[in-house]
Amino acid sequence: MGIMNSVKEGADLTHPKPTAGWLMGAVIAVALLVIVWNVVQYVMNKGKSATGGAVKTVEQTAEQAFGTGV
């Protein structure tokens, strides 16, 4: 394992060096999070449009029961 070899050779793990692999991993992770967020928003919007006024009714009922802080 490359990481263990670095440790054995005395690598300074308190100040890791950014590498292309770490950068690509970060970019891919951010891209996946954005994609997941967009899918969730799409599904939520589809659900709201499919239920019509039912969501509004639930929100109004919650406001009446608990106030506007819900």
C-alpha cells in the first residue's frame, strides 16, 4: 500500500501534499453531491405537482396547529 510506504519512509502526515488523485476525488465528490441534490429537487418538485393542492393543505393545517414557526 502506497500510504503505508510513505509512513514507513517518514512522510509528514500533519501536512499532506495535495496530489492530482486527491483533487480529482474532491471534484468527483462535489459533482456527485450536486447531482444528488438536483435529483432530490426534481423528485420533490414532481411530487408537489402530482399532489396538487394537498401539500398546501398540509402546510396550512400545520400552520394552524403549531403557528408559523413550522
